[in-house]
Amino acid sequence: MPCKPLEQCHNGATCVAKLVSLPVGFSIDATEVTQAQYEAWLNTAPSTSGQPAACSPWNNQFAPTTDYPSLGCVSTTWPPASSTLNHPVVCVDWCDAHAYCKAVGKRLCGKIGGGANASEPADSPTSQWYTSCSMDGTRIFPYGTTYDGQACNGEDYGADETVAVGTSPACQSYPGVFDLSGNVHEWEDACDANAGQDDFCLSRGGSFKSWNTLLQCSFSTGAVRHFVSDQQGFRCCSDP
């Protein structure tokens, strides 16, 4: 099956999010990683060995969590329904996101030039994620400086759930880069320690439950490394 327009082929075998080369020295996925893309990776039976020390040995599987109903992660979340294959994968923790990006030849978005963007403010010019969202610090939201509740899938958008990636055309920063505001929060390679599952890691972009301030490029929230939620997903970056 051919890849979709916002996808590219990886190793001649699976479809992954298309990398968009930015004029700031790196590339970022056009969209959040989808359920179909993540499922295709799981179908290759990826090994849990080779994870960062902070993820091993506790993160012993990569399938999205389905036993946290208070956070929306239930049996109907995974495996994906045919109607949600192009929606962002959710209920994955930081280590799952890190492992996926590495497996497809990319990395979880972190510091420009390589590595984690730890101990930096949310609007740091060293952050790949912030730089992509704000068009190198020139915008408050991906689409401009004034809030538009209908541009991206936040609280005012009215969906009250995830939508298929790349289907909100106004929600672009650099041309071809979609949904950096709303839809789902996105894990960033920016954690306060490398000790284990309780390290605090930043999460960016807001979700379908977020509003105005929470959807700004400079805003960040976060959670412990093992946190999962039906509002939590990710995308990958690459150098360059």
C-alpha cells in the first residue's frame, strides 16, 4: 500500500510521518505519529533492549497502555479502529516515543544540534519543538500572533477528541508542518533527570482539551516519564 501524502517510506517496508526540512538546520515530522504508523512498527516485534538507562528495565513493552481508564486509556483505545488509523497514537509514555523515533531513523524532538533540551525554558531558541512551532520565535501560535480557536484542534475547535492528522489546514507553522498546537500533547526530549520512570519530562502543544494560553508555542506542561493519557502523543525530529 502506498504511503499517504504526509508520509514517507522507511526502509522500503513501512510508512512513517514525512520529514519536513526547515531553514533552521533540522527536520521535523509533518504530523504527529499516527496509530497506523505506530501499529506498523509494533508489528515488527521491536526489542525493548537498547533503551536509555532511564527507561530500562521498567519499560518492558511498547504497546499503548489500555488499563488507565481515569486517563482515557482503555481497551477501545488500542488496537486502533479503522476509523482512527490516521489519528495520533495516544497512551504512550516518553520511553515508547523515544524508542519509536530511534527505530525509524529519527529522534524525539530535543535540542537543535543533537541531544536533550533539558533545563531550558519552554521558549528556548535551542528547542527543536519550540523553534518549529513558532517559526524560529516569530509567532505566538503556529499560524500567527492572534488566537484563532478554529485553526487548531483545541477546546474551542469543538471536536472534543483527536482528529486525523494534517486535516486542519490553518494549523501550520512552517509550510507542511501541521498540528503543533492542539490535537495531542507531544513529548519532548527534555527531562529533569536521567534516573528513571519518575523523571519529569516536558510535553508541548496542548491537546483537544486545551485553550488559548495552553495552545501557545511557548507553553509547556509535563509529566513523569511513565505517564500515559488519551491526550498524549508525539512526533519525531531529525538532524538535519
